[in-house]
Amino acid sequence: MGLMPLTKEVAKGSIGRGVLPAVELAIEQIRNESLLRPYFLDLRLYDTECDNAKGLKAFYDAIKYGPNHLMVFGGVCPSVTSIIAESLQGWNLVQLSFAATTPVLADKKKYPYFFRTVPSDNAVNPAILKLLKHYQWKRVGTLTQDVQRFSEVRNDLTGVLYGEDIEISDTESFSNDPCTSVKKLKGNDVRIILGQFDQNMAAKVFCCAYEENMYGSKYQWIIPGWYEPSWWEQVHTEANSSRCLRKNLLAAMEGYIGVDFEPLSSKQIKTISGKTPQQYEREYNNKRSGVGPSKFHGYAYDGIWVIAKTLQRAMETLHASSRHQRIQDFNYTDHTLGRIILNAMNETNFFGVTGQVVFRNGERMGTIKFTQFQDSREVKVGEYNAVADTLEIINDTIKFQGSEPPKDKTIVLEQLRKISLPLYSILSALTILGMIMASAFLFFNIKNRNQKLIKMSSPYMNNLIILGGMLSYASIFLFGLDGSFVSEKTFETLCTVRTWILTVGYTTAFGAMFAKTWRVHAIFKNVKMKKKIIKDQKLLVIVGGMLLIDLCILICWQAVDPLRRTVERYSMEPDPAGRDISIRPLLEHCENTHMTIWLGIVYAYKGLLMLFGCFLAWETRNVSIPALNDSKYIGMSVYNVGIMCIIGAAVSFLTRDQPNVQFCIVALVIIFCSTITLCLVFVPKLITLRTNPDAATQNRRFQFTQNQKKEDSKTSTSVTSVNQASTSRLEGLQSENHRLRMKITELDKDLEEVTMQLQDTPEKTTYIKQNHYQELNDILNLGNFNESTDGGKAILKNHLDQNPQLQWNTTEPSRTCKDPIEDINSPEHIQRRLSLQLPILHHAYLPSIGGVDASCVSPCVSPTASPRHRHVPPSFRVMVSGL
């Protein structure tokens, strides 16, 4: 019996020539085994040259003019095979192909009588799925040539991967130039590329991959493996025409994986013919004798055995039936026998030279091999058994260019940029040292608060300065706490807390410092006031007012637009350790919607506060009591703090993406500003107290060089109270007052003696020398003490030293006649002047030096004078008679 009458005509196609020795070997072995006894297998080959017209003509000629054929064996070209297979149902003929791999023929509704021993192109898709799962690749992209064969495979692959937790992130296709599609794949971060294109386009694809740097350890290409051996050599010229050198092409191809069906099984197992696949291969090579090999020869060999086994089962079925029908009775209208042969074909299951031969819906469940391009050659690295659905990777054969298989995408490791623990520890240690120093200053200030030096410098304000510095130090600990130390909710709370602490600490320290300076300014600039007492309670109110402004700003900030934790994501960076991952840095910030506005308000307020401090420091720069005046140190503090804050804010803004640098800058600025401020305030006091505690409180002349109006410069600068400083100055004034009063007492005695002489001997005195009168007038002009006390005292002393006793009875012989001058200097006139001037002089002079109040009629002692001065007796009142 025959499939078709066997002729000696040899097919002209390369596949036909390559498979004919395999077919002949199979027929010989079947005949030797008498598998179909008493029948024999007869076969006729028709060469259609892949022409549809010739194919249809050969088929219809065989049907019309030849004997009845039981089956159709063959079909290589997809176009011819599909046309014949579609018409077989009407002839009740089963077709078995050994080389038609097109996926179109897998449609059983259209081709129900079509079978093939060779796996279809779609058979590689389950193998690819198994490979993807083996290496845990869950994200792939496809690159397909616009040809129906490749499009069908891609569509089937989409269905295979659907529901398998594998994402096709990008699907690209091209007609002639694949570079655009390759570039899109790279833009979508596709690392595993499943390609479907012929070998000519493969060269272009890999050249584009080289240009886009889509090769190496980060990428894996999976392409068809049915290309001809050394196919890259054949397309080398075309590759060069696209400006892709051979070495570049090979570099891009290195490591790609090819997927194709296995021509022969690699297992050392005897097949249905009783020979192993290796033994068959040797016989085939001997049989073909100069004819080029075909990759389908094993499938043709197994195909003949499939036909023989199918006919054998069909005869057994007919023999077991009650119809007593023979297989040679088959005709093209015998639908029943046609179904028997079809069912017998579906039941095929044996081990052939290509592996286990099993059909599932007419499709061969074969073996798929994996090859890898290594060092300019293809090496088999594994195989997939479709029957058992197992993947076997040959040990140590597959080689990836990296230390591990490529990742299916760029693994983005989100890494929080956190503050280095060693850096935080170092700055925290410096902060603790600063707080210890501030505590030492606080202890020093409290212990010596009754010392005149510390008492005059307002110890309560000093405590506030220290408190503000310690709050500023404490904020450093909070600035260093980020997501690596605390939770997200706690970090958001810290955003508000550290802002409040730093703001309040700044205002407390500098507010207290400026309040002290304002008191000095208020006292020494308001010189017209006789008494001005500014207590510490008023300074505390001033500092409280500054803090109240701070609290108003902070409360409004918190209520209207509170600080929130925001996470800034930066662009990806390569892994420093060289792993196939990318690092996406994350950075936590404390921000809100209108951050710039709120910061502007705070900076404006603090800037005005510092300008006010600078103004006070400048105005009080010439107050020469060190215990009172800190203007020089305040100026230095404001200068250093201002410069450091400006530099720190600028550098902190520029390094906001580097938390370690930013934290270091902020912490050092706070440490420097707080430390320099505390040291400038307390170190000079500590040194002075240790070396010369009285130097800062000794009475000195207050010097003012301000440009004021002329009338203001003539105003008395006596101030009765400057809080603690007024006591020292008052004691000095009392000492001077006592000395002047003693001198006035002596002068009163002298004046009294002169007055008594004038009262006792008025008749004896006729006239006085003119120079004596002048000296006496100088003595009487004691009212000048109010403006020039030292000059008056000098004149008086000179008079007493040179004229211990006035010669009232001395006459000048030359003056014998009276003139107007003699009348003025006559004893009567002198007595009259003394009786009027001495009481007036006595009462007018003493109040200017504190000896007597203007409302008193007699000298009195100042109520604030020290007890040691109150024993001085009051001056005598003198009245000159004889008017």
C-alpha cells in the first residue's frame, strides 16, 4: 500500500535533498521489520518548488490520475502547505509535514487534518516562558519584524505570558530600520528583549544595540535559533554598510540566547527503530554521501515511522471492528475510514530520533534547545521537554557577562540619604562640650552674683543669655535626627520642635543682651533726667515682648501652614559596589506650601533685632565702665553671628541634597555662634574677676563724645541712680562733697574774722589799698565755684597764703584828695557790700555742692551722706552791720 506511488524523482529543493536519505532509511527499516505485513509502504515525492500553482496542480493530479492515497506526507513551504492542508478535509486525507513550522497551520478549525512532526514556531514560546521563570525574569519587551510568521509567534507569546505574572512592558516592531524601536526599548528600561526577526535583520538589530549600548551584563537578548551556522559572517558586508564594524557586531551579539527545536535527541536511548539517535545520525551521514544535511532529516525519519504506526493502528482497528473492511478499500469519500486514520494519528506516542513523538491538537510536543553565543560560536546550554514541561540547563555552560544573570529591569533601590552616625556623634560631642561650658558660665554667674562686677552686669540677664545659648545647642541634637533614627510621624513632629527651640533660643540670648545694652543707652543718653531707675523686671518684660513676637509668628505658622515631612526623590545613581542596580536617593525635608514667605518673616524679624543691637552697641560705645558696657563684645557677636548665618544659610541651601554636609554646616554655625557669644560675654568678666575685681567698678569720669547741641553740652551730667552702678558713683560724689564742705568751713571762718575786724575798727580805717580791694573782690566772687570750683579755690588759697592779715589802717600818702574811686572803696562801701554779699554767697554756693538746700536758711547735711560725714558742724551765718 502507499501513501503515494513512489518514484525515483528526487526533489529539487535543498530540504528535499537533505531529507530523502532519512526517508529511505526509515522505509528500509520498516520493510525489514515487516511492520505493515503483508503490505508495504510506497511513497512518491512531489517537488512544488514552493509555488502555489505547481503545488495545487501536483496534488490534484495525484488525486485524479493516481491510485488512492491514504495520506499526504510533506509540505515544506508555508504557502503551498497551507493551501493543500485546508482542502484535505474534503478528501478525508490526513497530512503529515516534517518541515512546515509556520504557526498559521496550528489553527485546527481551519486545518483539522493537518499534523507535523516538527514543532511549530510557536512551540518555542512555552520554552521561553520556562526560561524566564527559571531566571525570575518578570519584565520583558518584544522586538518583531513586520512579517506574518514573526507576528504570529509574538501574538502567541503574548497569550502564553498572560496570566503568568510576566509583564510585557513594551512591544516594538519594525520593517527595515530597527534602531528607532531599539531606542524605545532602552527608553522604557527593557532589559530582557525577546526578538523575532530573520538573520539579515538580526545584524541590523545588534548594530543598533551596540550604538545604544544595549548589550553586556545588563541586557539579555533571546532570538530565534534557526539561523544558519555562522550567519553573522554572511551578513558582515551589510553590517559594515550600516557603519557597524564586525567587532562591534560580535560585541553586541555576545551572550545572546537562541531558541529552536532540537534536530536530534541527545539522549542515549534506543528509538522505535531499535537504534539510538547517535547511531541513526551516523547511518544518515553515510547514506547522504555528499548531499547537504538538512535540519529536518530527523523529523522526516520519525514522520515515516509515525505513518507506519498510524496505519498499523488503523488496520488493527478495522480488524477488531465488525465491518470486515480493509484499509486498501479506502477512497476519498470514505469518511469513516478517514476518521479512523485521523484518530490513529492522534494516538501516536513513541520515542524517536527527535525525542518523544506526541501530538497535541495536531502539534508536535517536541524538544526545544537553547544555545548561547559565546566567543563567536554557538554553544548548547539547555533544552526544554514539551511533553514533561521541564527545563534542563546544562551545568556550567551558560555564561552571563556579569557575575549574575541580568535583571529584568533596572532594580531601583530607594535609599534614604541619612546623616552619618560618626558625624552625628562627633557634632553631638562638641555640642555637649558647649553645653558644659554654658553650665560652667551659669554656675560662675550664680555663685558670684553678689560680686560688684557681676551685680553691675545684670546677672538675671546673663542667665537668660546662657539659657538661650543652651537652647540653641539643644537644637543641634534635633537637627541630626532623621528617618534612620525616628519614625516618619516623629520626624514630622521634630520639624516643628527644632524650629521653635532654635528661634526661641536665639531671641532669648540676643534679646537679653540687647536689653542690657538698651538700659545703659537709656540712662546715659537721657542726661536731662536727674533720676532714672531701670530695674531687671523691666528688662525681663522687654525680653518677654520679643519672645511674644516670636510666639505669634510661630503659632500663626503652625496653624496656617504647618511644617510637613516631604520626601525628595533624586535621579538614579549607579551602585557604588558595582552591582546591577541603581540607587535612587531619597531625602527628607521639613517643608510647607509657603516656606519662602514664613522664612522671610522670621529672617526679617531676626535681622531687625540684630540691627537694633548694632545701633545700641554703637550708641553706648564710649561708656567707659566695663561692668556696664558690653557694646564692644555685642558688636563682635553680632558681626560673627551675622556673617556665619549668611554663609551657613547659603551653603546649607546649596547642599540640601547632601544631608551630611548640610547638617555639618548648620551644626557648626550654631556651635560657633553660641560659643563665641557666650565667651565674649563671660570670659572677660571671669578674667577681670580673677585678676582685678575692682578695676571694672572703680569711679571713672563718664565720657561722652556725641555730637549734641550746645545747650545740651552745658547741662549737668549728674545722675543720682544707675541701678547698681549709681551706688559707686554716689559715694565718689559724697567724698568730693565732704572735702568741699570742709574747705567752705575754713573760708567761713576767715570771712567771719574779716567781718569782725570791720565791725570793731571801722573808724580806724580810712581807705584800703586798691590791690587789697581787688583781692577781696576776688575772694567774694565765690559764685564762680558753680562753673569753675578749682579756679575759685586756687584764688582763695593764693589770697590766704599771701595776705594772712589785712592792713586795714594803712594809708597811701599819695592819695590826699577824694575822687570817685575813693568813694567806691571807702570803708562804708566795703562794709555795705560785705553785709549784702556774704549771706547771699553763703546760701547760693552751698547748694551747688550739696551742702545746703536752696530752701534752707542754714547749711544741712545731705540725707544720703554716709554716717562718717554727718559729724561736720554747720557753717556760721554772717551778717555785716553798719549800713
